[in-house]
Amino acid sequence: MIAKVLGFTLLGLKGTPINVEVDVNNGLPAFDVVGLADTAVKESKERVRSALKNSGFSMPTRKITANLAPADVKKEGSTLDLALAIGVMKASGQLVAETDGIIFLGELSLDGSLRRINGVLPTLISALGEGFKKFIIPKDNQAEASYVHGIEVIPAKSLKEVVDHLSGLTCIQPIAWHDYVCVDTNVYDSDLAFVKGQAVAKRALEVAVSGGHNLLFVGAPGTGKTMLAKCIPTIMPDMTFSEALETTKIHSVAGMLKDSDGIVFARPFRSPHHTATTVAMTGGGASLRPGEISLAHNGVLFLDEMPEYKRSTLEALRQPLEDGDITVSRATGNVDYPANFMLCGSMNPCPCGNYGSEDKVCTCSPAQIVRYKAKISGPLLDRIDIQVEVDSVKYAELTDERVSESSATVKARVNRTRLIQKERFKNDGILTNSDMGERHIKKYCKLDKQCEDLLKNAYENLHLSPRARSRIIKVARTIADMNLYDQIRPEHILEAISYRHSDGML
């Protein structure tokens, strides 16, 4: 007897429905799984065998063949365990219930309980796009599944619960939908109120976050570059529902989603070590997992001491910084991941860190300084909108008892500026000033003669590229929004030019 059950497999964030065809026939006892299955899928037959027996059912002592169609699509992971078990029970006559149109997802334990699986949210969204609306999933995945509207999801604890529900012996209530409410909680142990001095750097930080601009801090060791960077997520604007869903899908596939929340409320802050490989940064590997730049989607990627990273790793950031996504190509396939993040980097001005210091003597030779600065290529530096010098903090500033402006206060202004941009770009398919293309710049960033003269002077004296000119205009647009001006004024252009600190240094 042949039984057909529906499963689903993911490749990246997109999936394919899998027809699990199970045939139980006369012959020597065996259980074969065919259809381009990886090791985890092939091992599922042992999990299915034990789960059936320990759930009070029997494993047929006949020849069992399971085909996973389409056969040319690679199947990975353990999400097809439940579909295989239901297929075996139907094919052997132990289950006569109707299963058409239901997608079964779940990993089986040996005792028959259902384990949590990765990638449930992107699976449900992808399957809904294919026209499927009924699902049975592990109960531990119900939190993230509750944010997908328009589908019926049954959460089950075990194989026996699934069988009893299908047979009509019990009734498991579908998951109730949740409306998205952003939790305004600072999950990061940082606050701008704790940063003493650094007024220029704080201002640059607010400008960068308000417009989604990339940022580089240049300064001696111990001046607070890392501390400033760690304050970025505390002033990032609240995530919209679409942004939260996009971020959650990536973290769900990577297995980094918290069970209790079901969705990512806080914008990610990723800070990979400088020994991270290019694959770890961009994504890939045998299972084509998302990399650090995708895990930082809608958040911040912080590279502390940028020159210490491998040159090839830094250069791999150039394309995602322009396009906002990345295509991971390997022998096993191609996967597209979103990678629209804010890049924040920090670096010393030289190997010893004292070049340009008023208090300390630099011990580096001119050749050493040139080699150190050359570790960050010109094309990559050109993509960093705001480059600011972080000065040493005076002792009087450190001991000043006056309360500095908190992250909550700055975040309120950032949210106000982002709302202006959201309204401006509501018909353009972008969210921030940093996302503007040349078409948007011509439409929303009209400059008068005085502004053009300032730009021309900076372009010629700083030897800027056309890309740098465009990015100065984008930053000026953000500064104008922060000051509630409809038109860009000369003072906004001047401030934006002042943030190209390293164009004449690196």
C-alpha cells in the first residue's frame, strides 16, 4: 500500500513542498529513504522506528520504501521525521485519517515526542505563498508560528498526540494569532548617559543611526570607540512588523531564536571577532547558513579594530553594503539572504595607536603607518558615510557629575527623524536616506548654488569620488531632517563634509 504525506524543506529562506511517498510491501524487513536525502534525513528511519514503538504503534516487519519528491531537490535536517512517521502509519493501515493538504513538520525523539526545529517561520511563510494553509508542528515552535496570519497551525507535543488528533480521538486547538507589538526594552547593557565627553562622536552617532549611515571611529586606544559603538543598538529606532519578520526568519534558520519570544524585537548587534573567516561573515558552508552580515540584517555589524580583519573578509562587505543583500554561491546551490545592515567600525590611527595624539608619542615609522592604514581599501572606505575622530577624554570630563543625555532621549529623536523618512519614501520602496539612489537624490535633495559650491570645493580639495559626493548629500539630507528642514542648507552640507575625516588621511 502506498501513502502520500506532505512535508516541507528549506533552502535558505525559501522552501519547497515535499511529497513523502511511503510504500509498504512484501519482502525482507528494510527501510529505505530515497530522493537526494542528506545524512540527517536518512537517519530519520531509526528515529521513526523507535518513536512508533515507544508511542504504542508497531513498525511494519516488511519492506518499506520512502520516496521524497521532487527527487532532484536536496533535503536537509530532521524536519521530515513527522511526515515519514505518518506516512508509514498510513501505508501500514494504522492510520486511516484524512491528511490531504496538511504539511507535517517536526523532529522525533526516540520516545515519540516532537522536538523543536529551526526555520519554522520562513517555512510557514514560504508554504503560505505556495497555497498551503494547514500545518502540524512541534509545540515548542508555536510562539514564532503565531505571527503568521491566514493559516491553521496545530501544535503537538508527540507523535501520539498527532495521531489522536487526526483520528478524532482528541482535538488540539489551533494556535491563536498574535498582533505585533514592539517591546520597547533595552536588552543591551549600554547607555549614552555613561559615555563621558565625546560630544562630536555622539553627534556623529546620532546622525548615522537617524539615516542608517555607515560609521567609522578613528582614535587612540581607550578613548571610548567600542563603548560608543555598543550604544548604537540602544538608540536604534523600533522595528516595524515587516522588519521583525525578516530578521526573525534569518535567526530562525540559524537556530538562534529564543523559544519564549517567537519573534525578534530588538535590532541585532553583531560583533564578530577579527579572526572570523570570509564564509563566517558572508554565509555558506555545507548547509548554506546565513553569515554575520545577514544575522545583522536590520541592525548593526560592528567590526572592532577593522585593520585586524583579513583583507578578503573586509572586501567581501563591499557588495552587500551597496545592494543590501548577498547571494551565497556554493557547489550545493545558491541562496539569497538579506543583508541590509549598518556598518560600524573602529580603528587606531597607527599600529601603536598614538599617531596624532597630543599626550603620547607615536613609535611607528611612516612606512608602518602607511601599511596599517592601507589594510582598509579605498573602495571600502568610500562606502563609509561618516568617518569621525574620537579624541582623548580629559580627566575633568570623566569626573564631571552632570548627567549626560540618555539613550532613551536620543532614541526619541531618532524615531522622529525616521518617521519623516518613512513618510517621504512611502511610495519608493525604501526606508532611510542611506538607501537612496541617484533618482531619489535628484528628487529629494535639491541643492542651491551655495550648497553646490561647498560640495565642489570639497570634491576637488579632498579628491572625493562621485560615490563620496552622493553619500555626503545623503548625510546632509539626514541632518536637515533632524533639524526639521525641508531643504538642505549650507550648514548641513558643511557638517556632512566634516564627517569625511579620513578621506584625506587613509
